[in-house]
Amino acid sequence: MIIEGPFKARWPLTWPKLHHRSKGGNYVVISDIGVTDEEMDALEAEAAKLDPNDKLYAQRLAKFHKPHDDLVSAANLMELSRKEFMAFAGISQTRWPKGKRLRVFFFRDQSRFMSFEQECGGRGVSGSVLGYYTPMWRYISLFNQPGGTKVAGNITQGTIETFWHEGWHQTCQIITRRCPLWMNEGIAEFLGYGTCKDRGTNIELGLLVRAKKDSYTGYELVKEMIRLNRFIPFKEFFYYESREWNTDRVSLNYAQAWSIVYFALRGDNELFKKDFCKIFAELCKDRPAAEVIPEVIDDKSMAAYEAAWIAYWKRM
């Protein structure tokens, strides 16, 4: 299922229409966005009329494989996003492993998304989740948010934001296996806020969202954490493992991680930005975070950076 995708069994002749490789070649997107099952059934019926013994059979069949514009837009948007991810991380594009391709399953509706997750051996995902990344198989699965704001053809904003978050995790796992939780999730949250224009050919990531209608933002949570002195000291937070992270304050951990990354990449403390980027560069050499962090940031600097972070968010 993961290798061949969910469409080959039903449409054995025309399934390539729903598979597309991005312009840069680093993303393979399997998606039924932009087409209906009825349209695919009709195409399959027409393709079945072709004579396999015809010398031009392959050429004639290929005409049925042209991807929908929304699928092309999605694949190229994901490729562009990957380049932006690496740029924010300070990693040269030449560091990308040659021939490494990332896989995304992008469904037009939730029902097929949920069915695919179950067929791949999943334990079930929340009905509020628009997508996820599975580290074991290294693929992303998404569905298009119904009723959402369309930002690239029929692709909606909420789904793109989910991809930006999960896409970072997918990219990061290729670059380094050593990224600590606060940095990995913080960068994912940071990249998850952005704008998308011109059918996905123009994006801006790492934007500050102060408020949302239906949920608290990281900005609001961090302001409150600092006001109530409920944040985790940097000297502890920078070394958090899963057991510390996944507690009843997990949403606050995500918010604090986002705010630290935002402070590093958008803030006014050049020394912290330099050390943040240096830590990530060392992690990409397959060095453990527990070794790299104290080597780059001593206790005095750690305290100074925390104080500067507090002051920054009090001003914001």
C-alpha cells in the first residue's frame, strides 16, 4: 500500500495520473485532489479500450496520465517548501542526499485519508487532525481541509500549514537524527505559519500570528507563561526528552519551543541566532545534542539568552 499507493488497485491503467514528481525531483506526491472517482472510472474505462498489441499503446495510454493542475501545484509547492526549510536551517542545498525523494499522500477528503491510515497499520488518528508524518516509513499523509480558504488551486490553507509542520519533520529526519525535541518541534511550529500565493509558487514562512478565532496561538500562550513565570528554564528545556515533553503541559512546551525558535530566527539577539545555527550545524554532523549544546552555550550564556528571550516577548 505504501509503495504502490492506494489508487493502483481500483485504476490499474490510469493510476499514474494520481502520481506526480515535483519539478525539482525531490517529492513524489500521490493525490486524488482535483478529480473525482467517477472521472477516474470513466478514464479507466476509456483506457481499457486501447489495444495492448498496438505499437503506440504506451504512447496512447500516457495521454490518460496527465496530472491535474492541483496535483502539480501541490508537488511543486512541497519542493519549494523543502528548499525554504533548508534555508531556515542554514543547510546548503548541496547537502541533500542525491536521489533522495520524499513521499506524500494527499487525499481530497477525510474518509480516504482515514481508510489509508488504517490500511497501513495505523491505530487511528483524531478526527481533528489534517495530516501526520510517520518516522518509520518517512511519508506524510494529508487531506484537504473542507471549507478552508483556498490558497493554491483547490488546496486549502489549513492543509498547507499542516504540511509545513510535518514537512519539516520529514526533511529534518533526512538531514539529522539528532535534533532535540524543543528545536525540532519549535522549528516545525515556526514554519507552520505562512502565506501561499500564485498557485504555490510564492510562499513566506515563519510569520507571527498573534491571535486566531478558534484556538490559542503560541504567541498568546508564551505571553501568559512569561507573565505567570510558568515557562521551563532553558537549562532544563533544552534537554527535554519525550517523557518530559509529553505531559499535561505539552501544548505549553510546543508554544515555548516555537517562541525560542522565533526569537532565534526573527529576534534581535544576533549572538543567540549564531549559537542556535551552530548547534544545528553540529547536530547535522551526527553529534548528540547533550554534547553539542553545553559546548556551544555555557551556563552564563544560557542564563543571558533566557533573560533576553523573556525581555523580547514582554516587548512583543
